[in-house]
Amino acid sequence: MAFKPLHDRVLVKRVQGDEKTKGGLIIPDSAKEKPAEGEVIAVGEGARKDSGELIQPSVKVGDRVLFGKWSGTEVTLDGEELLIMKEGDIMGIIG
């Protein structure tokens, strides 16, 4: 993929949720919520302070992250549905 986010933006691929409940019921696609968990695919160079100094991003490619339900902008690149969001929309890294 030939896409590099700018500044403090991050490209994230959603991680699909469970197909079944803990009780074994199958969840149809129409009833599933979009997951708020994903994998970082690409990271911009970072934000800049007023002085021009670069602030390095806290996340890196391959990190699994949690983000807000309404975070980011949905885009389709190379037939894949992805999210572009600011690093500040990410709540944390799952490790």
C-alpha cells in the first residue's frame, strides 16, 4: 500500500469481533457493532510544537490499539476498509 499519513495521523485496520456470544449464539452481521479495536498499519511523522520541534508518535506499526466509537474517517484503500485518525483519538495500546 502506497499511503503515508501526514503529521500526527494514524492509519488503522479494525479487528473483527467475535462471531458468537459466550453462550454460543451466532451474531448476524446486521447486529454487530463496529469494533473499537484495531491494528496500526501506518503512522505519520508526528505533530509539531509551536517552536517547530517534532513530537514523536507514541504508537508504531503493528500496535493493537483501542479508540473511540466515533473516531476517525473511514476510507477504502486497495479494497480494504481502514480508518484515518489523529493519534489523540487513540485511547491506548493493547499489550
